[in-house]
Amino acid sequence: MSSIVEAVLQELEKHDIEKVEAVDMVVGELTFLGEDQLQFAYEIITRDTTLEGSKLNVIPEKIEIKCNSCGYVGPVNYIHNGDHYSHPDLTCPKCGAGVEILKGKSAMVRSLQVVER
């Protein structure tokens, strides 16, 4: 989170911004980053910066895969381990081959809602 905040602050320096109202951040399922932890870290790291008081909107990105063997493109299946935990099965749900991950690894800022001077 600190690297993302630092990058946003560097970009904001290039513009005449009065305040930032919101930051929209895409977070892929495969990053295993929890929204509560991101929100907490964001609040702490943005203190005494241009981002202080802005809202962090976490936009989840589901996993999407592509199978080069059978051509399948779409979501993954999940392996359930007990009642409380499941993890993505990163093999093709149609043929069982290895896959290419198309979506689900992102951790990036999509947009900023700002008030210009």
C-alpha cells in the first residue's frame, strides 16, 4: 500500500489539486490482499498527505484464465478445504491442462476523484 500511495502522491504533484475525494483501486483475487487491511493501511499511510481524508474504493478483480490446449476462457473452479477456506484451482475446468492467468493479479489505481484549484 505504501508504494501505491507514494506513486499516487508523485502523480498528484504534477497537477494543481486542491484535494482528493476518492481513490479507486483494482485488487485481484490472486493478490490475497484483504480489503479491511488495505483500508486500515491506507488510512494510516495517507495521514498528513494530500490523500488524507480521501476514500479508498477497492474494486475486486475476479480470476479469469485461458487454456491454450482447449481454448477455454473464463472463471476458475475452487477447491474447498473444510468449511472456511477455498482456493482457486489454476487448471482448466474443461480439460485439466495448465492455464494462462488473464485477470486476478492486479493491484493498481484505476482512477482518482479530485477537486482542482
